[in-house]
Amino acid sequence: MGLALVLRDFVPSIAETSAGFVALVGAVLLTSVVAGYRAAVVAIALGVVAGTIDSLTTSSERVVAAIWQAVVFVAVSGGVVSIAYGRARAGRLATREREARAESDAANARLRESEERFRLMLDEAPIGMAIVALDGRFVRVNRALCQLVGYTADELQQLRFQDITHPEDLAPDLAQAERLIRREIPRMQVEKRYIRKDGTLVTVLLHTAILYRPNGLPLYYISQITDISARKQTEEALRFSEARFSGIIAIATEAIISIDESQRITVFNDGAEKLFGYTRDEVIGVPIDILIPERYHVRHRRDVDIFLSGPATARSMRSHNSDDLVGRRKSGEEFPVEAAISKLQIDHSFTMTVVLHDVTEQRRTQREQRFLAEAGKILSSSLDYEQTLTTVGELVVRDLANWCVIQLAQGEHHPMRIRVIPDDPRLRPIVEEIERLQIDPTLPHATKEVWETRRPLVYEQLQVGDLERFSQSPEHLRLLLAMEPRSFMEVPLLVRGRIVGVLGFVLSKGERTYTERDLPLARALADRAALAIENGRLYLSALQAMKLRDQVLGVVAHDLRNPLTLIQLQTSSLEPRPGTPERRDPKPRQVILRATERMNRLIQDLLDVSQIEAGQLRIERGSVATDLLLEDVVEAERRLATAQALELQLELATALPDVLGDHDRISQVLENLIGNAIKFTPAGGKIVVGARPQDHNVLFWIADTGPGITAEGLDHIFDPFWQAKKGSRHGAGLGLPIARGIVEAHGGRIWVESTVGRGTIFFFTLPRAPVSSFLRPESLQPAS
């Protein structure tokens, strides 16, 4: 139809009438049915020519003529076309035969080329190659295989693979070959040993497949044989090294863990199993995060990644602050660890190994040592008995307990004294009630066993029944229950083997309980607390004794001075009036007067010592002329020195400044020191008194040529009542302690230097008097 429309444009005669067009189309269709496509084309051409009839006939005639023309054309052209088509077909068949022969020749050439390539590949392959018959006979072998087993190709082709296989490897080798023939496996790969021609063994890796016939039946084995002897030796050495490494790792007491680059665990030794509580199978392949508290996961991974990318191959692992690294056991318990990490590159990947150990006990010991050092310092800071008890309790509740209970003995038949310190001040009302309890030491109570055995005791879990057994009354039980004790520990307070009390530790909060492991620290604290408490008790006793002594001295000063004063007055009245001759011997009267003066001085010395020790010595400060003071004192003592055949000298620096002090008290110091020198310097000796400026002070000294003082004596020279020679009658031993007390009360310092056999020098300093603020004592009123 398309072709007819095209022809209609070029043949106007056909297009003029529809009848002609219909005739042409019909002829074409008819021709194509009868004679085929090619004939239809011819018919179209003829129809075009026949269109010229249109100029000779009418319209209807032209239609009839066209139809007849088409019929005639079909009849004629059908034969012509058939003949032409047959000839063309024969030509095509001949062409196809030629093409088939060419393709066959090309395929044969390619086959020959492929066979040559296979031969070259087989013969020149760097590994052993073999074609093996199904019975094991070598059909074809290459040069590499011959070199591997030491046989020539001809020799191998006379053998089967069974002949050169090690007997121990033959059975599994044949079993695999049978499976391959039965098509249970597509190919086989085995490691085996060949026996070389020289009898030595070679380990090979064998890859074998089946070559099948066109009908699907197996024809040959095709095998590749690779020498792996060197690799096997390396693997054996590596296995030995790994076994040795694994053995060392396994028996190591430290936890040793290896991780890969993704931080997954690859090695987990016995030490790690014991430390973390996991078995090896539970953690291999698991991220190491399982061993670390969750709050540290991100930081730990970042730190490991930084180490992995850094230049260092090993380093210790530390936290970002001063705290320890923290591990996490399978039970969820956290514990401090010390760790070191190293890395090793194998091929292109890294393995990191961490060695770590639990430092819980080490840190516990360090904390306890710090605690005890601090406790010792705090306990020694005061001798006050009550303050010491409070300090002990505060130390306990700060770090070790929620309640501290101190029981102290007050005599065999007296109730115990109880001191209770809680960690919460709001519990003070309960504390006051407990401290008012009267605990009978002869009846059952919480610490009775410790008092009797002098051994510590631990109650890990306290029950209500225990509290009922400990209580001595319903009120006592009520107060014990109010403390809500869960765990209890008590240790004796021992001083020189004598028990003076019991120190109790009580836990009432949290999950912690006391165990035997807590006793060493408790006992160490109890030892320090016992010593501090005993020192406080002794100090309290000393204070009480001093108070009693002061009271006695007050009585002595008052009750003895009055009779002495009366004796002095009466003795003085015995002196004759002026101008009246002496009728009696004056010596008895003079003896009595000297005795009363000595007793007055002794009483005054006792009062002075008491005031000095109590810190109540009264000092009337003022500006004192140093040169005048020394001249007066030396002159007063000269008569006594001369009587003892001693030379007494005064050495004063020029322009000697005044001192700030109490004139009478300074004179008392000088009199005591010069009097001491006169007492102990033998006849013919020399005593020198001097003074000179020294910085902001004035330095005084009293030197003698006496026997000197031993080193032991120098340590006690200023102790009250101490005397260098026992049994000597040189006084009560109060002069030097009083001198030291007076000097120190002025803000000065006193000391002594002595050489046995050469003499002694006493030094003391007093502060200078400000020139602009003070006057001479003649015009100055003393001030307190």
C-alpha cells in the first residue's frame, strides 16, 4: 500500500481514477501471494507501464484491462521469477559451503594454537603440573615437577602417584580422589609429602581437578603441585614460637590482653581471666570496652587511636587527671589498674598488647599510710584530753565509719565513760542520750569481749538479736537501734600492754561492710589514738597536779611568810639601840636573820616558778639604763665574791643602749647568774660580767673559771630542781629556771656554753628600748 501511494505521485494516469488505483493494488496483492515478494515488485513495475492505457479507453475499460494485465503478468512472471530464484539459491548454498570450509580451517588452526599454548604452559610453568590417568599413572609431567621429585619425565611416566606418595599420606589422598571422581567435590586440595628419587621428603600443596570426556565420563586428573617445604618449616617455627609465647602469656601473673586495630580482643591470658572474671571464650573477638566502665569508653578509644597513629611503640597508660585507670569486672565491680601498652606491625596491620595489674591493695595501702600520717599529725597537735577524744572520733567518721564510739575505763567498779561522734551533726540528740548511759562493765555489752581478751572483733553483719544481747536496758536497746548499725568493728586501746579503752567503728549507710582486711588500719589508728589519749590524760593529770601545787604554794606563801615576818621582827627587836653597848653575843641573832631571809627567797622562788609555768609572771616594762643596772648589781655582789677569794670584773661597751624591761626582774636574773658563778667557782678564780649591743638587742654575759658543765648537764641546766651534783647544798635548783622564765618573758633568749675544766659562760639578750619613747627610770612610772 505504501509503494502504491508513492507510485501514485509519480504516475498521474493511475491517480486520476480510483478504479485504476484499485486495479493496481489488487494486481500487486495477487502477485505477491502467488509468486512472492519479488514478483509483486515486477508486477508493480508492469502496472506502472500499463497505466498508459488510460489514454486510449474509458474508465471501466481501463479497470478491466488492468485486471487482465495483472493476471497475465502473474502467469508469466511467476515462472520467470521462480527460475531466477532457484538459480540464486544454488549460488547461496555454494557460498555457505565455502564459508564453512574456511571456518573449519580457522578452528583447526586455533585448536593447534591452543594446544601449543597448553603445551608451553604445562612445560614452562614454574610449579609442578601433571596429567594423571585415573589409575594414578603419570601421563604427562612438566619440567618443574621433574625437578621437584628428582625424576626425569620418562621415569615419572613409568610410575603412579601412589609410588612417590608418603605412606602416611596415601590413604587420605586416595579418599579425596575417590570423592572427586564421584563428583562429591568439584576439586581437591591437600597437603602431602612426596618421596624424591634420592629418598628425601618434600612437602607439597596439591590442587587437582577432573578432565571429562564428551560423554561426561572422567578421563584424566589434572594436577598442580607446589613446593611448600620452606613455608611448612616457617609455619612450624611460628607454631613453636606461638606455643612458647602462649605458654609465657598463659603462666604470667599479670593480665595480658591483645587487641586488633578495631580494638577487639585477640589474646586474653589466664591472668586476665582471674582479674576480670571472664573466660577467654567469652571475650575473644569482643570490643575491649567490655572491660572498661562505660563513662570511659569514648576517652579510651580516642587515646588508643592516638597511640596507634603516633610514633611511640610502647608507653604507660595514664588517665587525663591524676586518678588511676579503672577496670570493670564481669560482676560490675570497678577497680584501679596500672597498665602499659605496646604495638607491633605485622604486614600492614597492627596488634596492640596491654599488660595491666590490679593496684587495689597498693592504693589501699597508700591511702591508709596517708591517713595514718595525717592522723598522727592531728593527734599530736594537742594535749587537751577532751579535744583529743573529739579528734579521734572525727578522723574515724571522716574516712572509716558513720559512727565512732570510744569507751574509756574509769575504774574497776565505776561505769564506763562513752564518747560518741557521728558523721551527721543532726544526730547530736541521740549522741547526748548515749553518752549519758551508765554502762556497767560487769554486765554483757558490745565491747565486753574486747575488754577481756584485748583482741579486736568484727561483726560483718549485725542483727537485731546481736543488739538485744549487747543492751543492758530497754533504753540502751532503743538507742542502739536508733544508730541503725549494719556492720561493727572494735579494737582495744592499749598503752604499754594495758587496755585503757575500746575504739568502735560503726557502719549504718551504704552497702559496705567491715571484714578482717579492715583490722590492720583500725589497729594502727587505735595505737596512735591510745597514745594520744594517754598523753592527754597525763597532761590533764599534770595540769591538775600543777593546780594543786599552786594552791599549796599559795598556802605556803601566805601561811609561812606570816610567821617568818614575825620571827624577823622579833629578832630585829633584839638588836641594841644606838649608843647602847651589846650585852649578848650577836651571832645567834644574825644567824636567825639570814635564815629567815633565805626562807623568804625560797618562797619567792617557788612563787616565781609557779607563775612562770602558768604564764602569769608579771613584768613591769620600762626603759632601763644598762650600764647603771650592771654597776649596781656587780657592786652588790662584790662583797660576797671577795669573801670567796674571787675576782669579780665588769666589762661594758661604750655607748651601751638602754633595754626595755623590768628593772627588778633583770636585776634578779643577774643576781641569780652571778650568785651561781660565785657558788661553783673555786677560790682564786675569776668572774667577768659584761654587756654590748647586738642588732636590736643588748647581749649580756657572765663568765667564770669554774669546773664547767658536762654535755648531759647542759641538757637539763634549766630544768626546775635540777642540780649538777646530787646531794649538794647549793640551793633548790630554781635560780636558772627563774632566770630563763624572766628573760623569755621579756622577749629575749638565754643559753649557756661550757667546757669541762675551763669554765662556763651564760648569755642572754634583752630588747633595746626605743630612744624616742622612753625615759630614764627615775622619771618613769612602772607599767604592767
